[in-house]
Amino acid sequence: MPNAPVERKLWFSRRFNFDLEPWAFPNIVERLRGTPARLEDRLRGLGSAVLTTRLDGKWSIQENAGHLLDLEPLWALRLDDFQRGAERLSPTDLQNQRTFDANHNASNLSELLAAFRREREAIVKRLERYDESLIVRTSLHPRLEQPMRVIDHVLFVAEHDDHHLATITSLLRALATR
């Protein structure tokens, strides 16, 4: 069945193989750089009702977009951890309280997207200054309980971005059939 939906895996159940070679770092940084444009493109022209509808009690499309913005400070903090040689990366709030409290459905989408673009550009600028000795620096990821290098962290963020973009696409499909 070519158009059958593929079951999506929950983010917290994902496991990662961090085995990229350092030469791949610029490629992964480009994925991060491109997320704001991909997100803007995906949301362009959608009405407020589509953007803010929750299905099955889960985040709306706009809340998924806001969640990406909410995590930018964590990604930056973890880069700080790597730079200072921390043994363990800063933990996140596994309940995502910041996203629940933000009321992204009441936010102006253009302002939310512009803020995300600004925050992500700041992270990308930092990453572009890293040399190979920093790219391969290791710290323990607090939830995965496995060592992670800077290049792995960047891949993790890119995968997280893609997870939410795919979630948005799934929501759009589901809303189209209602």
C-alpha cells in the first residue's frame, strides 16, 4: 500500500547512533540553518484555525513551531557545556512545561517564526566558529545516558527539528480529512 501512513515514533523512545565523522559537521549545521526556512514554508498560508487546532489533546501546529523556539536556549546552554568541558550536559524539562505555559496558540505566528529564526541564526554562527577539537569534544547526555560529541548534539537538534516538522505534516494530513 504505497500511501499508507507510517507509524511515527515518539521522540523520547528514540535511540541514536552517534557515529558521524567530523567532516560531516558542516552538512549537519546546514540542516540547522535551514530549519527556519522549512518551517516558514510549511506554515505559509495556513489559517489560524488550522494552526491552532489540537487533535487528541496534543500540541497544535503552532505549538509545535513554538516548541522549537522554546528549546533554543537549551541547545545554546548545551553548547556552553561543551565549551567549558562539562562532564554532563544540562538537563531539559522532560514535561516541556515552557511550551505548555507559553500559550503559543495566542502568539503572533510571524513574531514566533522571526524569533525562532533569530535564535537559530545565533546558534549557527557559534557552530561555524568551532574547530575540529571542539566538534569532537564529549559530554554525557542526561536523558540518553550516553556520551555525545558536539557533532552528535548538532545531529540530535536537527533530528528534533525534523521530528516536529514531520509532526506538523501529520497534523496537516489529519486536519485535511476532518
